[in-house]
Amino acid sequence: MSDLHVLGMHGCGDNLHERALIRHLMKRHRVWLETPWPSIFHDLVGEQLHLVNKGSRLRTQAKNALREAALYSGRPPPRGCRTVRVWYSPQLVREHKSVLGAMLHQSGYGDAEPDFRMPVPDAWLERADAVIARLAPTKPILFYRPLNERTEWSGCAARNPDFEVYRAVGEHLRSKYFVISVADLEPGKEWLVGHRLQADAEFHAGELEFETLAALVQRSALVMSSPGFAVILAQAVGTPSVCVFGGYEAGYSFSLGARFTPHLAIEPIRPCPCFQHHHQCDKTTDLPAALSSLDAFLTSRSSMAA
């Protein structure tokens, strides 16, 4: 059994996707994974998986790595062991029609089963249940991600959907759900853009740590988000999701996770998978068609639950 040093990615969503790769690698290797998100791999840690503090200059990642410091193995990867870097290129995302497919092929393991599902421990669910009990919702929960931009990554403006479309979709859902809006904002570093949806509860200062977020998503009836970690987390824990796309990428980004739970991608009329941070993507969206597809999606979910 050989040792393998895996240089993981920083993003929460990317780390959730990495679960598929790590599961595959653990069949033949002792894996030493660099990650700022130890809890994402909570069920895999053991003799076959050791977690290494990746270190990060990114705000949310650095905070989480510090908070979860006790979950790292405290041992460095053995000297001389082979190294695998996890990443993906825009060309492979377009070629394989998914971010996860691109990640697996770019890392040299395109034959891996793309299963990144994550169990949610009872202790995490208890935290989320305490939050929900305090809020006392009278309708099913919508886990909502407001649009934001941040200094750490300049692609937000390109990737965010048309503000009016995002507002219309959010308003369409608001009467049907108890809306919990979640973000990790900080003045001058990460801020809201677009139209602020009137939520029933807001956690916008990073109050909810990953474990509670994961459990809250599992307890939710639906997730609404622009492209990002919330969609991947919904797929990982089995919650239906609606993702409203803008530019930068296309609706197939999260296609492999759609096998695990219902997923609706609302795209512009002419999707622009340019993967360029400053490209003037055409985000024009057929809003009546989008709302019609949303209603059909919600109706099918209700029929399945009945």
C-alpha cells in the first residue's frame, strides 16, 4: 500500500467534489490530503486517509482551517511519496460537461466513480435542528444564497446571473418557503450585490460553521443559489436545488451531481462557458420560460413527496 500526497483545492465546493476522487484513491493508497475543510472528509478519515493543513490566504478557508485544527493528523506526508495535484481546466469542463468530470480527468483518474455524497452526522443535525427550532418556520425551508462579490476572486461579477432574473426567481419562491439567507460577508472583502431578497432569517456574517450549514441544507426542502458551493453541498446531502446561471460557465457544471438529487439549472438564452473573469457575457434570460420550468420542477417534487 503506497502513500500518496494529494494537493487539494481551496473551495468548499471543490472539496466536496474531491470526495469522489479521494474515495477512489483510498482503494489503493494511503492518502495524505491537503485541505482547509477537514469536516468535509469526516467519514473517510482513518488509516487510509490523513488530513494535512493546506494553509490558505483565503478568508473563509483560513478561518475554517483554524477552527478545525484539531481534526488534522499532525503528521506530514512521508518523504518521497508521489504527489497528485487536484485541479481542472476550462477546456476539460467544456469537454466533459461537468466540473467534477474535468477534475477527475485532469487529476488522472477519469475512471473514478463520481460519487461525492456525504453523510451528515447526528451531531451536526442537532445543531441545525436547534437553529430551526429557534426560528420556528411555518413553511418548508429554502436555503438561499444571496449574490455577492469578493476581493479574493474577481470572477464573481461574470459568474453572477442577471440581477433581475435572480430577484424574480427568489420572489417566485419566497411565498412558498421559509427563506434562510446565508453568507459570510465582511466590509471591503465580501459584499452583497443585486437585489436583497426579504428573507425570514439571515445569517450573513459567517455565523453558521460548515457542519451546521451541511445539516441545515439537508433539513431544507430546497436550495436556491448562483453557481457555487451551495449547489454541490445540496447534491452531496440529497436536497433538491435550483441554480441560476449568469456568465463564465454553463448549466452542465453540476450535471454529475444531478443523479443524486433533483437539480434545475436556469441558464441564459445563450450560455457563455468562457471561464473568463472580465468577459462581457450575454446573460439575457427568458424569464417566463425560466419561471415555467421552475413551477414544473416544484410540481414534480411535490408529486414525488406525496
